[in-house]
Amino acid sequence: MTHDIQIIGGGLAGSEAAWQLAKRGFKVKLSEMRGSGDMTAAHQTEGLAELVCSNSFRSDDSDKNAVGLLHDEMRRLDSIIMRAGEVARVPAGSAMAVDRDVFSAEVQRTLEEHPNITVIRERVDALPETGLTIVATGPLTAQTLAESIVKATGQDRLAFFDAIAPIIHRDSIDMSKCWIQSRWNKRTEASNEEGDYINCPMTKEQYHAFHQGLMDGEKTEFREWEADTPYFDGCMPIEVMAARGIETLRYGPMKGVGLDNPYDTTEEHPQGRWPYAVVQLRQDNKLGTLWNMVGFQTKLKYGAQVELFRTIPGLENAEFARLGGLHRNTFINSPLVLDRQLRLRGAEHIRFAGQITGCEGYVESSAVGLLAGMMAASELTGADWTPPPRTTAFGALLSHITGDAEAETFQPMNVNFGLFPPLHDVKKKQRKEAYTSRAKAELGEWIAGTDVVPA
């Protein structure tokens, strides 16, 4: 098939960009390295849009949460990632979590069945010299292509470490020591009847011993060229958090607030008291057979993980479907090397999309892929591109990547209300709702006035 545009990378951003272009009538060649004999350090399958870390797209609350608002905006623009997410959705309280295998299969099926998309399993080693191209190779870009990007940008690569949480087989969890409950008993339509998290409680003594085990456990060693690579705060290894102080985890992923331990009841607390600390597990697949350890991204070596995590009450006989891991992520200095349409300065036929641009998170990566696809569609039709308002989640994220952030200190960023134009005249308690209501109204106006949006 003769194609109008090539997309390099079949992850979340590349898949979303391909979908946005194909449904507008453009022929897309989607090049994906996995399946050609090559594999990254973190992927485990050849499936398009594979989720390599958590299975959560985070909050789905579009009225008070920035990433929930981004969910809403993507749905309004017919995102394939949001479509597949609904098909693969599993209970996760107010968050949106998916069965990762079902999700990837749904994205791949939809793209491969589209007559305007041809998926080619091939490794691309250099940026194309001609032809409209979107590079969406993500944070695990192959070394040869990464070197080509460095040559084209004239800038050293920026990089950070990303950690992966373990996944446990449900039937190996001792539920006589754990219980199912959502924090504060919050439920959504996707929630399980009892709650959405398995909670493993710890006493003060157990917590302190566990903390010491995190500090003493054998860690993955860095290669010499990795020694100065920083972590991204949004995916911090649990032992790195633990090193910040003995109480840090109790106010982070191991906080017991809002959870009633039924094994520790008193006359004053007949429903159970809050545990000193707790390890939470979230459902990872639709069958409910796999559960991931929430916030337990780790760089502990495999043997150390098994030994330490089996000291957690209820996980003494835990069987791990996947242990935690650590991989090096790569991204470009987008404010310096990309223009406002995500095009590479000096080579405007090439756009970048997804995590390689310095956005962070599944949803943010997909959103930038969606925008890159729309920008390319606008260019192919000869229409003028009008960016989404900065007051929207789309616009705030895009503005941060392409110029609002300081190039000298640029780091990966999740969408958050700090990226939005401020509303100083609104009371603090009402500000989140004000941000989202303003964004929804202005996105509607943008959609109505933008020629390239309808498909």
C-alpha cells in the first residue's frame, strides 16, 4: 500500500496517531520493531500498545482531576486508547485500570482491521530523510535510531530510570490475613461488590522490619554510563522512597488511612481500626487472577524481591506472575528541538509523539499521539492547524512540551492543574472543578471551530 505517512513505533502514542489519521482517510504505514526479531528491555510481547508498567490509567474523575479530564477530552475525540480501555476495563475504584492483554489485543485488532493501516514489523535505524513521519518510539527507543535522533537534534539525550511493579497470582494470596476494600469505601460502576483493592495490613513492628529489608536488600547495579541517570518521581522505586525516611512509605503507597482492618476490631472501632501500614494490590486482568502491588515499583534483584515480599502478611506463599524491574527511559529536550506542532526544527517533515517528547504516563503519551495525528492530518489536507486552548488538558500538556517548560531543566511531566492558566479569583476548594468546567466548555468550542477534528 502506498502510504501518506509513516509512523515509527506501535505503542500507545503511535497506535493513537495511526487511528486518528486512518479514520480521516489517510494511508498509514505503522512500523513496529517488536515482531521483527528485536525486543526492548521491558516489553514481554509483540502486541501493539503493550502496557509495560502499571495497568492503571489513573483517575477517571473528569470533574476534579487533571488526568480524568484528559480521559474525557480523548473520549470526545474518539481515542482508540479510551475505546480499548473500556473494553478491557477492570475494577479499580475511581481509577481506570485495564486487563493489559485484552487491552493490547483490542488495539491491535482494531488497527489491523482498518483498511487504511498497514502494520509492518521492522526496525527503523535512522530518521527518514523525506516523507511525512511521526516518531513515537517511546522511552525505549532502539540505540541505532536514538543515535540518529541525537545527530538530528544536536542535543544529548536526556534519560531517567523507570521501575516496574510485581504482579501476583490471586490464588496464592492468604485472604485469612487480608481483606478487600476501597479506601474510604469509594465505588464506581466498574467496582467489585466488596471493594477494589486487596489490603495486607502491617503492625508497627512488621513495617519497621519491612522498611529495613528494603534498605538492606540487594539492588540492581547500574552500568557505568547509567550512573548519573535520574529517577522520574512519578515512578519512583519503593526502596528509593524508603531511603527518604522511615515514615515516607506510610504517607505514600503504604498508608492505612481510610481502610478498616476487620482483623483488628475494638468496641470503639467495631468495623476495624486503620492499620499502621498496608500493602495494597489492584486487579490486573479481567479474570481477577492477577493482582499488582500498588506503588511497589522496585530495583531489588529478583531473589531479594521474593524473599522480602513474602514477609508481607498474606503474601507468605505468593506466586509472582512478574517480578519488578528497572529500565532506562530516553526522551528529547522538546522545548528546545520541537516547534509548536511537534515538528523537529530543521526537519519539519518529522514529528515526535508520546513519551519520547517528555510527557509522562500512559494517558499523556496517548494524548500527544492523538494530537500529532491530528496535526499531520491537518497538514495533509492543507488546513491551518489551530492548537487546543491552553485551558484544556490537551492544550496545557502540549504547551508544556513545546515551549512553556524551561529547556535547561526539562523533565518528564504528568498532566496536572499546575500546567493550566491559573484561576486566582476562584476559591481554592472550588478551583479544580473550575479548571475542569472551563476546559470542557472551551474544548467544545475548539472542536466546533476546527476543520480537522470531524472524522
